[in-house]
Amino acid sequence: MSTQTPNPTLEMPPPPPEAAPLNFVNVLRAMLAVSDKVSDLIFSPGRPPQIELSGRLQAVAIPGLEKLTAQHTASIAKLITAQQKGSAENLEKNGTADASFSIPGFSRFRVNIFMQRGTHAIVMRVIPSRPPKFDDFNLPQQLKQIADLKNGLVLVTGPTGSGKSTTLAALIDLINESKHYHVITIEDPIEFLHQHRNCTIHQRELHSDTPNFALALRAALRQAPKVILVGEMRDRETVEIALEAAETGHLVLSTLHTIDASKTVDRIIGVFPKNEERVVRTRLATVFRFIVSQRLVPRADGQGRVAAIEILKATSRTKQYVEQGESEGKSLTDAMDQGELEGMQTFDGVLEKLIRDGVVDKDEALSYASNPGNLQLRLADLNAKPAAAQPRPQVTAPPPPPKPEGSMLDMLER
């Protein structure tokens, strides 16, 4: 990547004589100063600069930028694409471009610039200054087993913004600490910068270092890595080479934009022609080791979000379901639900625990569930109220028998 310009200045409309020119770095600093939990910065014409904080957008008041104009966002796009090889051409050709942007000693960003209604819009994902460590997050401990794998395919899936890249970076950092491997990452763009420690890590970026994932992945097979990270499996050629790499003794880590483990299997098989389905199923069943799916759910206390993580692990049973296809009573969800002792878990099982522990709100969590109806039934006991205590019936004692006149007792009572 080319050298970053230390203090780029936005090309704003001529300011009043007393106003100082706006500096883009200062704008970014002001936006990040709102909270250390800001995840994204958004610049859109007709709106003020916005941040995403704990899943919610909020405006940031910056003098001179009360409402962004098309000229403002075009200027920001020009500043970023000027520093990223090929991004200006991609934006012109495709109407969208990915890039990275950094402020030395302050912060790094993954950027997407896109055209909408003839104007530029920019979304900047905030990247921490150091790679995340596994123990920084409440990741399931069974995922540490991934660092000990010698080969195979590990997929981290979920919607955009669900933390896939962060989980993969934490796994690479764990490998970097515990193994002595050659690691190659292929990213669009590079997010977390990994330092050489026990491992030697080479990070390649699309457009700057290689034109596409498939070409870089095929080249990686000749570069003697033990671990290959592919930022995203976007097309058939990339999936094909990833399967080949996993079959030939490499550990391949990658992401897909799928919502759960079952849909991930369907997506991979679906990129191939129907007449190849049986062969692809057999290959995938042989090489997959973990499919980890993530969803971020707002916390009940309003303090950010918590990750609900589904884990599908390769066992004789799950391999059979992948190879032969799912059927009634033989689904991957059933296998995960019943595979807790083997380190597996489902979204709904995790959500149930989070609800019972009071970490997330029940109604909020149900909207993230794979099967809200079933989860509602599993939580039925939370809605049950103990029956109100009924007052004890008063027992009326029978009247005492008449005392015989002149009895000893009668004499005492007198």
C-alpha cells in the first residue's frame, strides 16, 4: 500500500473568512472520541456524519458539517481512493470500491465507497490498532481446537457486521502464539495487521498485491504455507481451490455470508453444477472441520452486543449428513443440538442460555432465533406463574359435650 497522507484536507465549499478549513483526520478523531465502542463511521449526502454504536446509528455534531453535501462525500472518496491502488478505477467501473485507510499512530479503517443516486457514500469500519486476542472475547473455548488442526476447512459465517473477521483474526493470533507456521492471508482489504512472532505471516491485499482471491489462493499452494486465510469465498473458482488446498494438507480459514451451518453447506454445494453435487458433497464432508456461524444480539443492559455462536463440528454423524444430505430427523441442527458433549451448539440453544442468564431480552432474542416457535416453547417455564396461595379453610370445632352435673370437673371450675 502507498504511504498515507498524514493530514488530508477536505475540498469544502469556500468557508466564511473566520472559519478554518476542515481536516479529515480531525473529523475522524471527533467521531471516534464519542466512544471506544464505535464500530462504523457513515458519510451520506443529506445527513450529518454518523457513527454506529452498539448497533444503533447516531449523528455526531461537527461544526461545518451539519449536513453533508455531495461535494463533501465526493471529496472524502477522492482522498481515500487516491491512496489505494486500483480503488478509483473500481469505483468508476463498478460503482463500488473496497479500500483501507489509516492514520499512523491513531487508527485503521476498512472502507467501502459506493455510488447511490449519483452521489458518493462511504462506510468506514473501525479496526483496532492490534489484532484481537482469543481471550479478549467470550468465544467458546472449544474453538481453540482450531489452532491445533493440521489441515481441513474452517468457515466462519454470518451477516455483514457480525464479527467474522474479528473471530478469524483472533484465531490467527492464537496460531501465531502457539505454533511455528508459515501463514498467508488474502484479504480485501487487509484489516488487522499481524506481527511476526512464532509464525511468519504474509498478508496479501486484493488490488494492491493480487487481482483476485482465486489467483492468490492458487499461488499460495506454491508458497509452502501451513495455514491460508481467504477473506471471503465469493465464487466457484475460489471455493474449488479452497477445497483443493484443504485436501492437499493445508488448514484453510475463510468466511461466507450465510446465516447458519445448514445454509453454509447449501451455499457451497450450490455454486457447482447440479451434476457435480454428489462429488462436491463427498469432498466437503471429507475436508470440513468446523462451521462457525455468528449473530450479534443487543444486551439487555444496553451495554453493547453479545455474540451468539453456532458451532458445527466434523463428526462421523455430521459428515454423513453433509455427504448424503439432510432428511427428516437427520438434520445438522439436530446433530448440533444433541452434540453438546462433542463441542457443538445451536443458535437457539445459546440464545436460551443468554435469556435465562438475563444477558439478553427475551423478545429481542426471539427475533434472532432460527426457530422462534421452538425457542418460545423451551422458555415456557419462564412465563409460568405459581398459582396464588389459597386461604386455608377455617375448621369449626364441634361444641363440647354437656358437662354432667355434679362432676369433679364442674366442681373445679367453680
